[in-house]
Amino acid sequence: MGKVERFEDLEIWQIANAIAVDIHLLCDKEPHKSDWGMKDQIRRAACSMSDNMAEGFEYNNNPDFIRFLNYAKGSSGEFRNKLAILNKAEKSMTKYLVLCIPKALNSQAKPRNSSSI
């Protein structure tokens, strides 16, 4: 591969940028759409990865580029952490629903006397 002239030509930037776009679109759908805080944080973390790559590249010197690649790596850790939180929250909610809905249905399905209707 020859010299890269633009950060847009970096394969790793293309991947990070695609992730940011996908997350941006995903956050426009429920249940994430209504969670303003998490939506903002995960979007920022996702965008920060490609932002740092682009910024470091534009300084046009290797030490700065490497420093900003390290920032992008840190942002990827933040992003993965946010995904882990959402994943655990979703599993917790699913577990809650799986356990609580049958209990609620059982209590509703008990025979009622005519005075309680």
C-alpha cells in the first residue's frame, strides 16, 4: 500500500466511522431514543474513535498521529463499556420480565368473587 494522503483512506477510520453511523441510527430507535443520557454518551464515544484518528492524521506528523490513535483506543474502551452496560441492562430487563410477568398473570388469573368485579 502506498502513502495514505487522506484519513478517509485509512481502513481503521472507515470501520470506526461505520460504527459511529450505525450507532447514531440505532439511537434514533426505541428503547434508546428515550434514554437521552446514554444515547448522548454512546454516540459521543462512538464518534470519538474516528474523530481522534482524523484529528491525529491531520497533524501530519507521526508522534501526534500515534498519540491520537491512543486516544481513539481509549474511546473504543469507553464505547465497549457503554455497550456492555446496555447489554446487561437489556438482559436484566428481560430477566425481570420473564420472572415478573408470569407472577402477575398468575395473580390476575385467580378466581374472583363477584363482589370484587
